[in-house]
Amino acid sequence: MRASSRWNTFLLAPVLALATTACTDSTAPSEAGHAARTASATVIPATGVANSGMAATGNAPAAYQKYYTARNVQPLMADLEFLSRSGDANASFLLSRIHDDCAVIPDWGSLAGLDIAQEKKVALQRSTAWFKARCEGMPEDVVSGFRNLKRYRELAVNQGSLAAQIEQAAPGLHLADQDLSVEDHKTFVEAVLMQDDGEAYMALAATMGEAASHRIEALKPYKAGTAVEEAAWMLAGCRKGVPCGADSPILQRMCRAGVCGYNSLEELYSHGMLAPEQMQQARARMEEIIALSKSVSGDDGSIAGDVAAGRPVSRN
């Protein structure tokens, strides 16, 4: 069993309790076998999962769906703030995301003169209008927006949001002292595979792409270090329930960052970021990740239900 760390304190108890010995067959992929063995070798009390808001049901909480589909997020704030104060990690994470979305809204007047293709310009104009409508009624103080983003993300981390934990830890991948250790990096991979949290898959994606190219060997049996891997984890997040169409928050955020003019996240990767062969590999890899998550977490949800109910989890 690996040594505990500041991330494991929050992460392992509520998440690895969902583990099963399902992938121990000798024919299973090495990633699956490693994840299953790691989980089954860890003695975890069957507590805490019932309050995780997602692990027990395998479905995104209602607050996520409201956030994804809201034309305006301001009416959601009071309920989310109440839930956050009550200890709801998902609510705190969404508050951090909303403040991130609304802290800086591009001014189309200053962007109209950009020397870019007309279709990109139209997409950027549409995205700017989307953010303005979505954030209408929210405070326009940029400094306060970023402070609230940081405050709610840290709160979400402390309350146990896996996506927030990964987002906060991810910059450590680039630091000279490797603040995000290889062992913690693997722990995040294992934790994500054991949940149906699409936001966590997308948060993890940033740590599995080219930014992790210096860890290709160290992270084995988990694959990492290429643009294909990052795309695969992002697409897996779509499969796990994060909307990825033309009006989705994720596509609008990517447009705000300068990657505009696509009708879906998959189209963005297939037409804007990856070569055809790479895209084919990313789709295949995404299917591997989804299959791996089902085999590790238990597709029928029975193990999650046992843990949420406080029943002991059988380990062979």
C-alpha cells in the first residue's frame, strides 16, 4: 500500500471504498488489474460515500444539471450557497466554476477587429453573447470574482470534491519539485475510474496529456503523455455526463480561450487539434477508459450501494 499524502487524506477513504476485485482476471488490461489490486489491498472503512453526492448513485447531482442548462446562473446562487454552507462539495465546486465563468467576460467591441477567419469571428461573437446572458446579474468585480473562485474551489477540496482536488493539484505537475507526486497522480487516476463524475474525468485530462510527457514510464500501467490521452479523458468526461455540444459550458470556455467554431467537443478535437489517425486513437482510447471504469467501479452499482448503506465491502 502506498504511503498516505495530503491528497489521500481526502481521497482514498470515500473513493477507494467503492473498489471491487472485478478486474483480477489474467486476461484483463494491465490498467484494470493494477487499479483493482491497488483498491483491494487498501483497508478502507465503508463510510463517507453516502455524503459524496455522486459516488453512491453514479449520476450527476441535480445541481450539475441545472448549471449545465441554465440560461442565467444568478438564480442558482442562493441554493448553491446554502448547500455549500451545509457541506455539499458539488455545490462548492459549481460555485467556483460559476465565478470562473463570470469573472471575465470578453468585450465583443474590442474583439471585432481581430484578424481571424469569419466563421471563427462569428463563433466568438456568439460565445461572448452566451457568457453575457449566462452571467447577467452576477457581480462585475473581476477581483472579487477570482477571490470567490479560489475560495469556493478550496472549500470544495476540503469537502471532498474530486474534480476540485485534481484542479487544485494539477499545477504541481509543472513544478520543479513535483508537488504532485507520481504516487498521488496515480491515486487520482484510480479515484476517477471509480466514480461516474464526468467533471473529474475532464479535470484529470489536463494531467494525462503532453504535460505528463515526462511521466510516461513512471505512471505505468496508466497511459499518459500525449495529446491523444488528454483528448480521450476529455471525451470520456462527455460520455460520463458532461454536456459537450455547441451550447455547453465546456465548449464556451474553450471558445473564450480562443478555440472557436465547433459544434461539439469531439468536433473540436477531430477538426481543430488532432490528426485523423490521432482522433481515431483517441476514440478507441476513450472506449478503453470507459470499459476500465465500469470494470473497476462495478457497472451495476451494487458495491456503491453497499458502501452508501454502511454495509461491508467484500474483498477477496
